[in-house]
Amino acid sequence: MVLGRRNYFFRKVAIIGVGLIGGSLGKALKKHGLAKEIVGVSRRDEALAAAVQMQAIDQGTHDFKKAVVNADLVVLATPVHVVPVMFEKIAPHLKRGCVVTDVGSTKVSIIAAAKEKLPNAPFFVGSHPVAGSEKRGVEFSSEDLFQGATCLMTPTDETHRQAVERVKRMWTSIGAQVKTMTPEAHDQVLAYISHLPHVIAYALMATIPDEYLPLVGQGLKDTTRIAASSPEVWHDICFANAKNIMEALDACVANLGTLRKAINEDEGKILVNEFKKAKAKRDKLNG
């Protein structure tokens, strides 16, 4: 439901980081009439100019104080290792009751940093829209990016109830399906369903000899699409969630060992059985 001009859910929203996710969120908030004013923050003038031109934000700035003063909501759409730094930059300028959220792929370390660095830590709500692509930049943003996507929210016992409800309403209003879990559960789940696949895609591409690349078909391109993601971003995620990723990698290596053993020992029935189990899981996915 699109809200009327006089009934904006947020009068002012600050989005720090106007790339694919931040830009898409700005566009979605505008499409659904949820914010009267959206201010974007970026280090790059070109990114801010593009975000304004594409109507992802109303104005852009490098000034954190200008961006967040009197904001009802601040969204941190930066790489995970930058989020704690952003807490320090915005903390002195947040009005009382301002809700802060993020879109990061890890949560335990970010929530710990929020408790340490934000004076209004109970108004920080961890959130993670499981959406996007290997592309970066506001030029790839879409007002419908979150339509039908899952958004994982990770409030704690200390999180203010009103803040949780406002963030949840924002995500649901732009089409996302919200699921709530603990920060610890989030990081464990994401290690398997997101972080492990990215690491494997990088490893797979690193394994293939360069001279074979001109011969590849669509199958390999589909399998390794996410290896085109930012190496710097995934470097940060791997270290922020190292324990869980190592657990997932160990499980994957064990499965590869089973397949290798079956191939090496000509155990066709075992190989087919493993493939069937994997296919059954894949068949449960949509798309």
C-alpha cells in the first residue's frame, strides 16, 4: 500500500552507501511512498550524482552530520568491515529515537560493535536482505530488487520493540518476506547458503586452466557467476564469519572426499546415490 504524502512512514532517511543495495532501497522507499526525504552518503561524487539522477536519493553528501541529523532512519549499506567505523561517525549526530539498521551479510560482529559504539544501541536492528547480484554500483539498482526476497532480521533481547517493528514494516512494505533469527543463527545459516557458495565459486574458477576458458559453456558460467563478485567484499565477509565458514568448508570437503572415493574405487551405486540426494535438495529450491 502506498502511503499518502502527508503520512510518510519516515520523514527523513539517510542511506550510507549508495551502491546496488543502498540505491535499490532508496528507489523502493520512493516507489512505495515511505520516505519524504532520502539523503545518500558516499565518498565518490560520481556515485552521488548517479544516485540523484536515477532518483535513488533526493540529495547526496560526504558529510555524515548533514546526512543523519534529524533522520528517523539510518541505513548502513556499506561493506561489513566498514559498518563499525560508520557507527562512530554517525553516533554524535543521531537524534533520540532514530532507528539504525544495516544490510550486512554477517551479524554477530556488527551487533557487538553497535553495542559498543552507538549511544542508542537498543535502536539498532540488524537486517540482511538476501537479494542482489555480483554487480556493484547504483547503476545496477532496481526499485523491485527486494520484491519477493527474504530479509533476515536479527534483533536481540536488548533491541527496542518499536525499532524492530519499524524496520520490519519497511522491509515488508517494499515486498520482502521477513524472517527473524538470532545473530548467531544468522551467521551460521549464511555460512552455508551464501558464504560457502562464494568461496567454492572462487576456488572452482581458480582451478580451471586459463587455456580452457574460451571453451566453457553456460553451465560453468551459471555455476560460477558469483565469482564475479567483489574480492574485497568477500575477503571481509570471510574473516567476519570465519568459524562458521570453516565449518561449512569442512563439510563440503568431506562430501567431495566421498565423491572422490566413489569415483576412484568405481563405486557407481554410491556415486549415483550421492548425486540423487543432492538433486533432491536442489529440486526443493525455487528457480
